[in-house]
Amino acid sequence: MNKTEKRLQGLVEEYKGSGREYTTVENPRALKIHVKRDLSEHRNVVEKEPRRIREDPLAFLFNMGLYYQGTGWRGYKDYIGTKILYPGYSEKMRSMVLGSKKVQSIIDQLADRQTELLANQKNWNKDDKRIEKQRKAMRKELQVVAKAIVQKCVATVDSSRTLRFFAFIVNNILVRLYHQGVHIRESEWVELKRVAIMAQEKKQSLVFVPSHKSHIDYMVVSYLMFRLGIQIPHIIAGDNLDLPLIGKILKSSGAVYIRREWGNDIMYKTILEEYVATILAEGLNFECFVEGTRSRLGKLLQPKLGIVKIILDAYVDGRFEDCHIVPISLGYDKIIETSSYATELLGAPKEKESLWGILTNSSLLQLKWGRVDVRVGKPYSLKNWVDEQLQMRGPMDLSDHNQKSVLLKSLGYRVLADINAIAVVMPSALVGTVILTLRGRGVGRSELIRRVDWLKNVIEAKGGQVSEFNDMSTGEIVDKTVVIHKDLIGERKGKDIVEPTFYPIAAFELSYYRNQVIHLFVEEAIVCAALYTVVKKGGGKPLQRMQYNDLLDEISFLSSLLKLDMIYKPGGVESNTKRTMQWLADNNVIEIDKDGWVGLSDMERQCGRENYDFLCFMIWPFIESYWLAAISLFTLAPSVAGQEPIWVDSKLFANRTQSLGKTLYYQGDLSYLEAVNKETLSNAFTRYEEQHILLKRRHTTPKTWSEVAVSPAYTPERQNGILIPRGHLWELVERIGKFRREGKNRRDNATVSTRVLRMADILGEDNAKERADAKKIVASDNKAKI
């Protein structure tokens, strides 16, 4: 029996002693392990780790000594995967990348191109000896540039001692900040180990694709790989994390620093592609965040496919035989950055990266923020996935950019769907969701407990996963969550209060946790919002129903509008709608009669529409954002009919849209402050650009910037110089407005349109004035040049 078979057999022995179900076959390489779904399946990997030196100095110092000496698993000597952590490892990787044919070829091309430009400028003939001398000098300079890029990018995982120091630091941060521990499902990690052992034998990589919610994500994933004996991954990280001291430690623990934007820097792009391809060709584990950046909204973001494209291109080019995609979902009771996320989304300048602040902030580490839940999806072969796609889609020319883009986009959304499928709903998400989806100023403790129980049961019935309560009651979970989020959830109690009543202190921040649930209900929420177009009108039951085909039209419009913000289940709108409506009918939210009329069920009416309202509350803030984005286009209206479009700097336009939104919120015309968040507004503008409602043009001088204008077909109309609610743009505003939550002026559209358009016109005057000033400056500059 070779080493691989012994390791696989060891996994069987591990389960023999656990009392759980397992199956074996004669060939342990084909081992499949089946585990009962019970509490013993979950484990807190830091349960026995001492937290603070003052609590138990001897235990803390003893633990420190174990890390320093590398005792047991802390030694990290027999990890699964291709060997790293030896002197000269990073130098070897740098040499392989810098000396590769691809990198040297691009250096030659750039040297030839720049030499040719210089020769043309100086009128050298092609036989001039200075040309070759210049080419050699240019090539030497480019080699220095390439070496600097490689030096910056390549991770320096040469020292096991440095890695143990990193693990010790991360361990102490996690056990102090998340006092209830880091929880895993053992069966998932046993399966991951099995795949890792097989991958190691074939010299294949594991490609980890976690959700991205916090800076802590980097540390949690690497710490768990260290703790459970799997080769730590090389992690794609923004170069903004390359901070003094901590940047060097992270780089020694696998961080691969890259620029946020590459632009037209072909040298940088080539080196990064070659480095990633080399990592995968060497069978080294790799990690990247498909979302590209941390989600400031709580839900998964649309995929950013830059790194995924590099992986797929390397596979198609035959740089590696196969790799294994490993989706990971990270769930936190409380996210460290939610406060800064909220201020950023409301327009404040982005705060400087806070990872160093986290590591050094002693007051922050005194807090007790619950637990972390990590779930690992079933790893799958990239080769098998590509083969399945080609079989399903028919022959594809993967050398064709457009055809490969289809495959690339499909892979990005497959990864996001996998992450959503294994995502754990934390108690914070349950409590936050309930508080934000009930009408009124607050909710009593008993009602909150009842609705949390209901939500938990519904999520599990839909196949979602809820964090383990262990032996705690729902009431205890609610109380603990309120304590953890005392800055977001207020409690009113006292002699003059019949029962404790909870209310949102900071609804905007709390919405981060509600959005962690939205992927489970997005189709149902859209159906309910579409039905709301008649429900909001009031009247008897016959007046609050729609024909199925009419409802489907509204659903199709809303689904298409929100497609950049929502991740839908596979399938078309019609098939998804049928499945969704059946679920709503089975759960007595709606009823569908034999003539095709759809309306609220009698049971839902009797319970005060609580489940229907819950689903509407999930989607309304996003609808509000798209309505606000459409309203803001009125600020781009020319002051006189027939004038050319007014072009406005994109950033300035976005800032003014947020100002308009905040004004409308404080005056009661917007129901949700979170509708003003710049991330959803940005998606809305992108969607309108795709629909040719908004025009955008980009400039590269003096630096990269862009400006926007409203399309001529959607240019707002004026009467006597005043904006009027008429035309294609107003039709769009009214169409979206049908789905909005009823506000203070819901019965008086004329009043709303007059007031809103007046404010839009005020901002429009500023846009027109600044455009005129910009033209004067350009004209003056041109005159001076003449």
C-alpha cells in the first residue's frame, strides 16, 4: 500500500472510530463517505484554544510554545499537497515566471516596438547599428521592469516558521473576536481531504473560491487549511493590502498581490497570467474571490471574471491537465466592517484598508461577536465541467473569444450558485431579516421569536442551511444576537412596557444581514412585488388579483430590470415563475383559480399578509434604487428642447443622485435609505446603459474618467421651460413605481411628480452650468494654443 492509499485508508479509520455511517470499497481510491446529519457532524476547530493570556497565562504560553516548536498539527509537516515551505521556493517560482517563453516573448515584442518608434522619430535607416544597440538597452530596461513586477506578485511561502507565526496570530484573533468559535462540517472536510490526496498524486491544484464578506476571509480559509493539514493556497489579493509589516507576513503566507486595474499594461497582464498558469501547472493550491471585492451589501455580487478567465485560458491552452473547483461559504454572526460599508455606500470616501487596524486594535479584540461557520461545497473537476458544457451546448471553438466568453460567464455564475447553495444563514441574518420585514416601529420579543422560528423552518424546507443552534432555544438565540448587535438593534423595556420590544437602530447596517437571505427568496419576492401592482390599489378581493399572463409580463420586466443585482436559479423566467408560484400556492401565500386569476389566499389575508409582506420587504429597497436611478436621469435634461445632450462627469452625476435620494428619503418620497447606496445605483445605471437609456463615453486623458448623458429617445420633455411628467423616461419611472412600497403620497402621483421633478431640475441647472463652464475652459485652452 503506497502513501496515497494509506492516507485514504486513514480517512476510513477516522470514521470507524466516530460511530458514523461510512461505506468502503476494495479500492480505497474510490472511497465514498456518507455521514449522518447530526450534531456530532459539526466541530468547533478552536474549541480548546486559550483566548487571552490574562484568563489562563500558563495555557496561553504553553500554546504559544507549541506553535513555536511546531508540535503536532502545528508543525505542518505532513500536509496534503505539493511541497512548498522550503528555502528557495519563491526564488524558483520567480525564475520560472520570468524565464518563461511567454514573458520573454512579450519583452522582445515591447523592445522591438519601442525601438522602432525611436528609430522612426530619429530617422534612422534600418541598417543603422544604433538600432540594435537601442534594442538591447530597451530589452535590458524591460527585464528590470518585469523583474520588479514578479518580485511584487510572487508569494514568498519559503518558511514554515513564518507560517506557524501567522497561524498563531490568526488563531488568537479568531478565538478572541469570535468567542463561540469557528465551526465546520466534518464530512465536507473529509471529502475535501480525499480529493486533495488524489489531486496531489496527479499534481493537480485545488482552486478555492470563497464568498467575500470581510478581510477576515483571507485568514479564516488559510488558517483552516493549516489547522486541518491541507496545503495553504496562493491567494489573489489587492495590492492595497500590501501594508507595512502585515503585508510581508501575508505574502509569506500565500498572498499574491495584484493591481486593482491593469489597463493596457501588456507586460503586467502577461506576467500575472504566466504566474497563475505556473501555479496551476505545478499543482499548487490557489484561491480567488469571484466577486472581485468584498460585498458591502451582504449578498453575493455579480462575478468579476478576470482571474477566472486566466484560469480557463490556461486550461484551454493546455498549461495544466485539470484542477478541482472548491466553493466555500463563510458565515459570520457579525462582520467587522459593516459600519464602514454603510458610510461608503452612502457616499463617504472609502476608508483606508483596516486589516492592520484589526490586528492591532486591542479594544476591538475585546469584543465577543459570536461564531464563524465555514461550509465547503463538493469539489468538482474543471475538465469534467468543460466537457459537460461542450456536450450540452454542442461544438464550440474555444479559440474564438465570443464563444469562450459564454463558457467563462457560465463558470462564474456556476461558482456563485454553488456558494449560495452551501451558504449558512446565521442567527444575525434571521433576526435582522425579521426585524426589517415587519411593519411598524418595533416587534415584541415573543413575536420576534415566532417569526425567527418560521423563517428558520422555511429556509430549511427550501433546502437552505441554518447555523446550528446546538441546545439553545430560539429565545436564547434571539437574546444573544441582540447583545452581539446592540449597536444595530435597540431594546425597549421597563415597568411601562408590557414586554421587551426590539427595533432597528441602524436599519441601513442591519440590511447587510437581511441581504444574506435574499438569494433564497428572490424569485418569490419578485412575484409578490409584481402582484403588489394591484394589491396596493386596495378594494375587495376581486380587485386585488391579476391574470397569470399579465402577472408574467410584470415579473419578466422586474426580473430583467434587477438582473445585475440578483442571482436567479437556472432556467428561463417562465419556468422559474411556474415553480415559484407553485411554492407560493403550496405555502398559502397566493391562490390561482381555474380561470388563471392570481391573488392573495384567504389564509394570507387572515394573517394580515405577514408572509406576503415579508417577501415584498425583501425586494422593495432594490426597486427603490432603480426608481431613484431613473428619476436622476431627469437631471441630465437640456434646459431647452432640441439642445444637444448634456454630458456630465460620471462620479459627479452619481454623487448628485445620492444627494437627490437622501432628500427624497428625508421628505418621505423614498421608503428606504439603503435605496441610496451607490453600489445598487451603479448597477442600475449600468442596466440603463445596456438598455440604451443612458449614454456613457470614456476618456483616458489626463486620466481615466467617464461622462454620461441621457439618450435622445429618452430625453425628458419640457413645457414653458419646466420639466413635465411625460415621455419615455417618465413612462419608465411610472412602470418601476408601480412596484414600489406605498409611501406618504401614494394616492397623489401628480404631487410626487411635481416635487420630484422640481428637485431634479435644480440639480439639472447645476449640471448644465458646469457643462457650459467646461466648454469655455476648453475653448480658452484651444485659443491659447492657436
